[in-house]
Amino acid sequence: MAKVVDRRKLNFWEELYLPAIASGMKRTFAQMFKPAITLQYPEQRPEIFDDYRGAPGLVRDQDGREKCVSCQLCEYICPPRAIVIVPGEAPDQPDYDYSEIEKAPKEFYIDMLRCIYCGYCEEICPEQAIFMTDLYELNAGSRQELVHDKAKLYDVGGLRVDAIQKWKDKNASPGSEERKNVPPSGNPGDGAH
Amino acid sequence: MSRARTLDVEVAEDRRSESMMINMGPQHPSTHGVLRLVLELDGEEVISCAPVIGYLHRAKEKVGETFSWHKFIPYTDRLDYLAPLSNNVAYALACEKLMAVDCPPRAQAIRVICHELSRISAHLLGLGAYAMDLGAMTIFLWTFREREQIYSLIERICGARFTTSYTRIGGVERDLPEDFWPKCQAFVNEFPGRVDEYEALLSRNKIWVKRTQGIGVITKEQALQFGLTGPNLRGSGIEYDVRKANPYLGYENYEFEVPIGTEGDCYDRYLCRLFEMRESAKILQQVIDTIPDGPILNRDGDEALKTVLPEKEKVLTNMEALIHQFMVGTESIHAPVGEVYFGCENPKGELGFYLRSKGGLEADRLRIRGPSFANLQILEELTPGHSIADIMALLGSIDFVMGECDR
């Protein structure tokens, strides 16, 4: 099972040392005629895929709605404790589709100096509101600038098209299980509407 | 081939007044991280050597005792930071052993890929730095060319190149994308040729041979006494590989050989690493050929509901799944009372996690057996009698990483 590594003595030719130089030079010079593998960053950029874990950002859905409902799961799960959320009430939703949403973050901070880009926030988010973007180069003149606030986070996250629009789909099928169990009068969302 | 470099100890005692103390590191470029060696020199000969460690201490074990089981995974990236995927796998396996959670076959195969890719990557850096310290600059640049390829693969696996945080208790975070396979196959195809290139430059090169053969001989007894693991142990001729001794992740189904050395010197350790890289490429090929389909996270049964996050689609559409998402997120995992030790064959040696649980959300005690920590101890024994220039060969051949040593 175990293999003893091959360890022969140098032969006369190898002992001369000069052949090793020649052989080394041959291989090294051969590299000159191979295509370069280095990138001239920042003029040339590496290919970044969709599932890359760059700086986290908050997203809007295709209707332009800010999706975070400030449930604070990401704040809870974040291993380096980079996320701070100040929960607040959701602004009045003129649209019936979103009238059940009660909460939205008043403030949302991610300290990018603490963030370790682990992607736990994206994984845990039950609203698909926070995503790891493809932004990988961050720089700033001060520490304060690298604490991303809500506006900056929505700026980073941008717009994402959802396959499942959770709140809309729920309202689109009033006969769904969740709705059945709720007495119509006891639904604060309906009341607000 | 051995060189009569050993210093007569009695002569050395007489010359103590002339000895000179020198600090090698912690900022020395050749000490690979923040290792400080306090060397006592007589001319160019080393009389004694005291490794000073702890400059990279981040209290990882304590952090592990205050964090929930899942939250510690990103912290394992930063143990042996040259093989983060391997650390993730080792920690997940230890947790799974404690919680008696199974890992689906596909996730196991993916973990084998993680293990072997990081083994190749870590050995490449070890070899490159080793050669560069001894003056062979070309190797370093060439190994980084291959490492770039591996990092692109790792980026496709988990979305990050370095801080992977890939495994979860009961599986892995995401499945491999389609375009991973052709890239991985291309790498496996061309990699043996690359190793040939390194060998052509080093193995039969007289300078390399002179600088490594007969230097830093670790006898079998010493290797066992100091608890060496990994290529350092095998270089001394002891056949012990955790993958063979206690197969995990289905390693018993893959065909590969374990290299052992005969002399136990720096040259043997170099040869063992080269051989291991070739074997890793073979294992990768076997995984590519045989990887089964199926789930990547163990979501079977009621127990799994408490440990694994539900699928995202269900979270968005199903109330039960949403509740579980919150439960797993906030309550995390209640591990059963018990204690386990799980050792994995990492690139540097056996990385072990000892977990003791009192049934809470976090470990009662989390102990990390870092292979580099054990491997480094032998420096004190090994260095006396060597010339100061040979210390570089020794450090390179022991191939440690301080992130794991200091923890």
C-alpha cells in the first residue's frame, strides 16, 4: 500500500551540474513563448460569476419595492456582528399587494471593515432581500465611509428580478392556507387597507 | 548521503562565551508568517533554537465556545488559511459525529474534491516557498500559476477564493455549477505534467540535492515522540495517513497510494509532498468519474429540520418552512450531550476537532489539534548542529502555517 519514494543517487552526468543548468534554462526560456497568464489589473478584470460572494447589498424587486422587512435574522446570524438594524414601521403601502407588510428597517448598517463575506446573511434571509453582490473592491478615505448605510446598501444591491414574489403571490391566491386560518377582521393588514 | 555537520557538543559548551543570539522573525520573509526563532549561533552553526509562537493568537477555541455551531464555520477558514476548504470539512465532520447527522453521498464526494483541491493548493505553496527560500525562484512562480487555477475552481465551488465557509452540518452550502466539471477535468489532465516540470527543475538538481539531503533528519522514533503527522511523519518512513487508517468521506472507495520516505530528511519530505499531489490528482479524477447524483444537504427526517435550513423556495412559499428558517437561524442546533474527537488528513497533517457539548447552542469546549503546532515543536530538537542557512531548508520542509499553530 505504501509507496517508498524514489530516491536514486545522482549519476555522473547529473553530478556535473552544468546539464541541470542547461535543462533549467531550456524550461525557463520555453515559458517566454507561452501565453501570459497574468492579468493587467485594473485594465483587465477577472471574470466574476453570479454566485460570487462580494460585498453584501440590499435589493429592490422588479416593482422597485425595498424588500427588507427588518426581521433581523441576518443581524443575529452574522458571525463578525457587522450588521446593525434599527427596525421601524413600514411606510404606508398604497399598493394592496404589500399592505400586509408591517416592518421595514429605519436604519440598516453593515460595517464593511467587519464583514467577512461569508454569505450567511444571504443564506438566512427569508425575504431574499440581502444578496452578496459582485462588488469586490472597496476603498475609502476613512473608516466611517466603509460603514454602509441603508442608502448605500440599496445602491450596492440594485434591482433583482424575483421568480417568486412572496407577498404578491400570497395575495393573488386568497384561498391559500395562510389566509384561511386568519379571521378576516383580525388581520391588521386588511384593516390598514 | 549525509554530511558531517554535527557540532561536537562539548566544544560548543566551551565556546558559549562567543555565541551570538539572533532573532529570526517574526518579520523575516522566510519564516512564513509570524514565527520567531531565537537562535544561538556559534559562527554559522546553530547551538540552540527556541521557537516563539503566539503572534497570531486569535483565541479561536474560545470563540468557538461562545458561538453557535454554525457560526464557527467561517472561523475555521482562518485556521490553516492555505487550505480553508479542508478545515471546513474537518469541522463539519466533527460536528456531524457529535450530532449523529449523516451526510448524503453527493455531498461527501464534493467534500473529497474540497479536500484534495486544497491539499494540492497547500502543497504547491509549501513547495514554492520552500524552493524560493533555497534560491529557486522559478518554482514559486510556477506553483502560483497552478494555484491560480485551483483558486478559480474554488471560486466556482463556493463563490469565494480564500474565505470559503463552504460546508454546513449535514452537507455543503451549494451544489457545484455545471461549468465546474470541465474546468476541473482540464486541471486534473494537465496537473501531472506540471509536477513533472517541478521535478525536472529540482529533484535531480545538484544544488537542491546538496541543500536538502541529509539535512534535518527526523528519525522514526523522533517523529512518533513529537506527534508529527502528515508528510513530515511519512517522510520519516512511517506509514500513517488518516485517510487510510480511519477512512472517512468514503476514502476507502478511492484508489491512492501513501508515499513514505526512507531517510527522513528534507529531501524525503519534498518527495512525499510531490507524490501526494500526484495522488490527489488521481483521487480527483476518480471523484469526477463516480460522483453520484442526489441532495447536497441532509434534509431527511424531523431531526434535520432542526439543523438544516429549508430550501429557499419553500421558505418563500410555505409557512412551516419559514418557521423552521427562523428556528434554525435563532435557536441554531441543540447538540446532544457528549464529546467527540474527529481527525482529518489535512495538507499539513492531522487536523483534529475535539468537541464537548453539554447540550447547549454552543460547544462547552472546543479544542483544535493543529498539525502545524505539533510539527513545529521538533524544530528545537532538530536545529542544533545545522548551519544557519539550513534552517531555511528545515522550515520549508516542515511546511507549517501559523494561522493554525497559534489559532
